[in-house]
Amino acid sequence: MSKIKMNPIVEMDGDEMTRILWQEIKDELLSPFVELNTEYYDLGLPNRDATGDRVTVEAAEAAKRLHVAVKCATITPNAQRVEEYKLHEMWKSPNATIRAALDGTVFRAPIMTSRIKPVVNTWEKPITIARHAYGDVYKATEYRVPGPGRAELLFTGENGESFRQTVYDYECPGVLQSMFNKDSSIEAFARSCFEYALSVRQDLWFSTKDTISKQYDQTFKFIFQRIFDAEYAEKFRAAGIEYFYTLIDDAVARVIRSKGGFIWACKNYDGDVMSDMVSTAFGSLAMMTSVLVSPDGNFEYEAAHGTVTRHYYRYLKGEQTSTNPVATIFAWSGALRKRGEMDGNGALAAFADSLEKAVLDTINAGTMTGDLALLCPGPDVQKVTSAGFIGAVRARLEK
């Protein structure tokens, strides 16, 4: 069989168990069928440390140049990871670096199958989380306060005017954090959400905590409303869909009672947490797609979960694991489909569709990894290892 040719995409390798699965997916499900053409960047933690994290910046620049990227899960190190990997410093989140460079919005949606029923029994359709991908806690400046003293917030404008306010007079040691955002990024976030809602014809919800954060969160609320009223109100009305704002605690209650089938826009950290909640309730963290979409038409696909550290430690001991590779497979299929769509390469886009169908058919036939087997026990369910699952998908794909 002749392999499908393609134009290049950016490939960002990652860490731990997902790095192992990444290679297996390429070897078993992609390379036998496609002449993989990727510009490779190793975002594994050892290489990020060796390059002073320059490799992450270079990967982000490549994504802007080639317009399509696929990324493996990566480690954002904490103090324990610094010691474990003997790092030079506690590097920032690579996802935050890439998101800041692309200035995009992350859309996350569950991968649904007929075998797995959501924990929330009212949910009938997927819920897509639209996560702002700039600033907030991921680019925050932090300080461990050693003892008594005064913390102040200071801003000095270009015209020399300044704002100064006491944050807290410390009487003992503590912690201090300052985070930021900017109107241009919030505006890009709002437009990305409105455009995506129109493209899929789904209602758009947006939630923050503006009753408490009367400047930071309220700015998000006002910008969304201003852009909607000026640019999208008539378009939404014509499409028969709705946009509304609500407090995030009210949104949580409404989401649980809903039937699904809408987009829930959240600030950066809120979207991180809520996408994990939604994916878990729909079945598994490994059954969640994630795509970063920038306003100027760049796309970066990845799984929504982490590096599966616990399984990686077992793998290092020579043990077989039943790690779910579905979201990582769908990251690849999403990137290949988008490359095909952009280039008019119908064969590549069709292959991506076939790959996803083979994955879902394998699960629906009862062959699945351990996390899914726990959700749908039955006499026809066969729990397999990661390699066993990938092998079963390949057998279907070959047909």
C-alpha cells in the first residue's frame, strides 16, 4: 500500500508515559500508513533544562510558521521534580509559554462512545470547555515572604503617573503572588469563542467571579459583552444560538443540571480545572480532546491530560501498563485532519477520520484499557494493555 503524503506539521515530544505511548502510536498507527512529515522538537523535561527552555520558544515559533502542531503531554516541574530531574531551575509550564506565543483559546471536548455513559445522567451531548490561554496564574510572579514586611502593588505608566496600594502588611512569613492579563488577549479570546460557537451552532456560556474580582474578572465580563453587542448579537440571533454570562459558581450548578451540547468559556485556571471535571464526569481524563486555536489561524493539538507519572514508574520497573492512549491518538488525528483540510489533502483528512473510527469501534466492541473497563463492566469487556489496545486499533485500521 502506498503511503499518504503530507506537508509538514510541528511535532512536540513530551515526558514519561505519554512519551512512550507517543512513539508507539507513531510506529503502529501512523508511519505504516502516512509518510509522516514533522518538524521535531523535544519538549521532554531533560531537553528543556539543557536548552534553558529555549526549545519551547522555538517550537511555538514553528507552530506559527507551519500553522499546525501536535504536542505530547509535558511536565511542569515543582520542587520535587527539580530534585528528581536535577534541574537548573523550576521551569514554567511549556503549555503556558506556547499559549502566550500563539495568543489562542483552548477548546476541550470529551470523546464520547456508546459504551460509556456520563456520570451525570442528564448529559446527552458533549460539553466543550473554551479555556483562555494567556496570563493568569500560569505567568504569575511569586515570592516566598521570609518575614514581617509590607507588600505593595505598584504600576508606573509611560506618562509618569503611578498607582500604589498596600497588598498586605505581613506580621509573619507567607506567600505573595501577582498575575496579569491584557485587553488585547481577552478580546482575542472573546472573538475566538464567538466564532467557534457560530461554526458549531452551539450556545456559548461565559463565567467568571466578577462579584469578588471587581477589576480583573469584571474586565473579562465587560469585554465579552462589548464585543458580542457590537459584532455578534445579530449573527447569534440568525444562527438560533445564545450567549450569556453568569457567575462561575452559578455556572457549575447549571452545567450539572444541563443536557450538554454547549460551549463553556472560562478564564485560564478555571478552564484547566473545569475541563478535568467535565472529562472525568464523561468517562476519563484520557478521553478529552484539546486544541489551541489562535486568532490568526494556527492550531496546536494535544491530549488534555498529563504525563501519567504513576504508570511511567511501573513501566521503568518492566511492568506492563494499561494506560489509555485515546486522547493522544486523537491529538495526532486532529492535527493530520487539519493539515489535510488546509492543504486540500483529502486522503490525509480521510485517514484521520478512519483512525478515530477504528479507535471508537475498538472500544465499542469491548476492547479497552483499564480506566474504561472500570466504567463499563460486562462479560464482553476485555481489559488490555496499552500495546494491546494500540494493536487492536491497528488491526481495525488495516481493514
